[in-house]
Amino acid sequence: SRNRLSTCKQARSECIFNLKDLEYFVLVFYNYHIKILFFLYTRRMMFLKNKKMRNNQNMYYQKNFKKELKIHNVNFQKKFYSLQELKHNHDIENSTKRCTNKYLQYFYSSMFNLLDYITFFFLKKFSDINNMGNRNTSPFQSLKKLPTPLDESQCVIYKHELLICGGSGERACYSYHILKNEYNFICDYPSDVKLYGHCVVKLVDNNQTTLLSFGGSPKHTLVMKYVSVWSNISNKSNEFNNYNQWIPFTDSHNFPIQIGRDIDDYYGMRAMIGGMNNNLLFITYYPKNISVFDLNTFQFIKHDTLPTDNSIFLHCFVSNSENGQGQKMIKTNKEKNKQNYQMLLFYRKTGLSIGYNEDNNIFQFHKLPVCEDIASFCAYAYVYVNDVIFFFGGLNYPNVSKLVHEYSIQENKWITFENTLPGPLRGCVAILSEEDYLHIIGGQDDKTTIVSTHIKTKVRIWDPLQLLKNEIKCIIRCWLRISGIKLGWIDDFDKIILKYREKNYF
């Protein structure tokens, strides 16, 4: 490897080889290599989804799978050598040809070694998934049970902690440490607060973590400044005395603020933080209402009616944005200051895409399709992950579902998975951790028993594209390390190629 690296450095020092030509080969290699990966992965996923496939057919497929891999490796090499011949036919000087041949010889060798590495890397993952299917094991992993059963709970992510904030009839709040698989008590809601269909959001503040709990029936409005209960705060200064407890939400003059009018029914409402400065609270609630509350002025600035035939509660309400705060800016030459925030709402047969223009204070609504398998359900757990929404369980009284659904925002399509929850659940909550795991917490089973269930599952099991998104940077780093050259690769290349591949293969 040192000899190869010295050859590479020698070619670079002579400054004869054009780096743009090399980048051209890099992009071509990347393009064809991604084709192979998606082909292998989609074939494997199609195989796993076919329950009627028997074991003898499984062995037959695995043999053909290896043959197909060898054929693609051969074709892959032929394409690159044909490109090399094409480059040699160009009118360039002999000295340039000589150095280019050395450089490309090293380059091809490095690329094929990398191909073998990545092929082994992905085949190992295919083998793990395939073995899981043959053992008929669940894609869900059971974690330590909740300290107390919780229904219609609220959960917020904080670093490596899941902050679980009460539930229907239960005032206790806990912190679950993801790495330790342990719970720690935070505090109780005040004794005069009754929780029933409430909502908790995390306010955006760079200096501290503040939780806002409001709504439910009857309504309440409280805040909590949180400091990790896994750190020793007992020896810290008195400034932490008011932390980790629910206190009234007040303005700058210390006057209590109540979110919600007397006529508003906030049971089972949903909310999110958005706005250009993350100062707007979007609230959707029974029967067909959407409101905007300004957290700076402590006033409602908009009330509107949702175009739906169904009365909504315990529904799905998420932001369609990269930062998860409901922000998606659309700027044009004529309207540079216009901000359009995209949100999605699902409830039974209702599917809505909601756009809000902050400058004009106007909502725009567009209807979305809803899968028949989920069209009669509500009270499901849901979570937004990279332009995809996952739905777990749900209620269509008296039936409780254990199905898992996926809605692709980009493709505007639904998928009902064959893998299901370990058991029927309704009123549970789902959240994405920093380790790319989906956690499903609490809820009720089909016997209306409130459970203390806590399970998790890998995102990439449900979203094959997520596997590539998470591993692509690791692959590129390995690629650069093996080749020993600096290609000037930027993240935009990843996004461009991923979008192209999504369009053609998914």
C-alpha cells in the first residue's frame, strides 16, 4: 500500500494529470456503484417481503444472488476499462498518457478494493436481516419497562435522554437514559393539574432546555427548565433550585399566561414550534381548528378552520422540514422575505398538507391521500424521519391495531408493512433518538389495559434508503483513505446523487 501511495504522490507532484478528469472518473464510479447497491438491496428486500418463499427457494436465491454479484463486478470493471480507452483516444501528449496510465491503474485498483469492502459490508447487513426473517423474530427490541404504566403520554428528546412527561391520569415525569437503559424520576405535575390528552413541546433556547406543557382537559399551561437528572445538581448553585419542576407559564412581568380560549377543546390536541424565529406555536385541535400563538407577544395571531369532514383529536401533526421545527423557507426573487412553513396532518380519512405564510398570516391547505388500512384509525403513535412518517398501532373502537404504516412525503405513497408491533397498541407515543432508533412507549392494549411497554426498532429496517444515508459518509471516508488522494468532495454531491437515486429506484 505504501508503494501505491508513493506512486500516487509522484503522479500528483508531476502535475501532469488533470484533477478534473479524475473527478469525472470518481463520479462515474460512484454512479455505477450506487446502482449496484440499490439493485442488491431492493432485490433482497423484495425477497424478504415475500412470505410464501420456502427454504429451498431461499437457498436457490442465495446462490443466484452470488452469481449476480459476480456478473455485476465483471461488468463494472469492463465499463471502467472502456472509459480508460476512451480517455486514451483523446489528443493528449504522450507524457500525459504515461502519468495518466499510472494514476488510473492505481485508481482502478483502489476502487475495486473498495467495491469488495462495501460489497462485504452490505452483504453482511443483508445476511443479518435475512436471518432475522428466517428466525421469525420481531424487528422490535424490548427495553426496560416504564416505572408506571402510561397512556397518551408525551415525550421529548434531550441529548441521550427521553423525557417522558406524564400521561392520562398520571402526573409522574421520568428521564430515560438511552445508553444506560435506566429511568430516573424528574418530578410530578402539580396536584391540582389533571392530565388528559395534553401536549408537551420543547421551546427553542440555546442557553437552556425549557419544556412547555399545555392543553388537555381541563386545560393547563406550565413550563419546566430542565437540567439532566443524571448529573449531580445538588452541589450546584441556587440558580438550579427552580429547575426540574413544573411552574406557571408567565410573561416578562411575571403574569401567568394561559394558552387556549374558554371555548377551545384541547383534549387530544397536537402542537409544534415554528416561525422564522421559532416563536410561533401551531396548534391543531377539536373539532376542526388550527391556531397560531406568538410566544413573544403571548397572543393568538391566527385562528382558522381545517377543510376536513372529520372532527380531529389524537391525530398526527408533524412539520415537513429538515430542522424539525416546522420551518421550510421558500424564497424567490420577488418575495425574498416570504416564509412558507409546511406541516402535515392525518386523522382517519383526512390527510392535509398545510402551508403557513408568516408575512401574510395566511394558511393554505391541500388534501393528501390516506391508506385504506389506516383510514379508520386514530390514536396511533407517529414519528417524522427524513421525509417519511411512520405510524404504529391505532384505535378504531373497539379494534386496536398492531400494524406499522409508512407515508412517503416525496412520493406521496403509503406502505403497510408485513412486520407488526409485538401486540396491539393505541395511545402510545413514538420518538426518534439520536442513535437512529425509533422508541415506542406506553399506550393501551386491545383489552384496554394501560401498559408499561417500551420497545425500540432500527429506522433502517423500515426505510432501506436510511441505510445508505447513514453509511454514505463512512463509505466515502474509506474511499478517500484507500485512494490516498484529496478529491474535494462536498456534501452537496451526496444530496444530488441521493435525490437522483431516490427518483429512479424508489
